[in-house]
Amino acid sequence: MQKPRPNISKTAFWDVNFDEIDFEKNQTFVVDKVFNYGSFNDQLELIKFYGKDQIKQEFIKVSYFRKEVFAFICGYFKLNPTDFKCYLERQSNPAHW
């Protein structure tokens, strides 16, 4: 029996075989890809699939978010930037310019 899958496009997964993704075991990877590179509809579908609480837990583990995505996530989910691994890593590795 095939495991359930979210109803999302393959757009964010151009570099992997979408059909082989285990959406339960690889939640952080999926959240990372969809929120950084997927459509807004894909993001909404992922929230429905995992639930808001689980998505929040996965956000904190992601090591990189684009700045505009990070701002959206913090505002929409009412999270503090300092809760995120990617924010703490970015602060400890400032850009040269």
C-alpha cells in the first residue's frame, strides 16, 4: 500500500526523483524545498498535509531559508527569528560585505 502524499507540484523537487520521496521520513527536506522553491499553493497544501504544529517544528530544523521566505514564515506563523537554526547560523557567519 502506498503511503499518503501531499497534493503538491514537482516544481521544488527538480533535483531529486519526486516519486521516491518519503514524505514522513524526510519532512525537514520537504519543508525546506517547498517553502524555498515551491508555489504558494504547494505551501498551503503542505500545511494541510503535516499540520501547523508539525510544520513549525520542521521550520526550526531547516538550515537555510531565502530572506523573503523567512520573513513570511516568521510573520504568518508568529515565530521569533531566534527560534530558527538558519537564523542562528546566519548570524554566526556574517557576509563579507
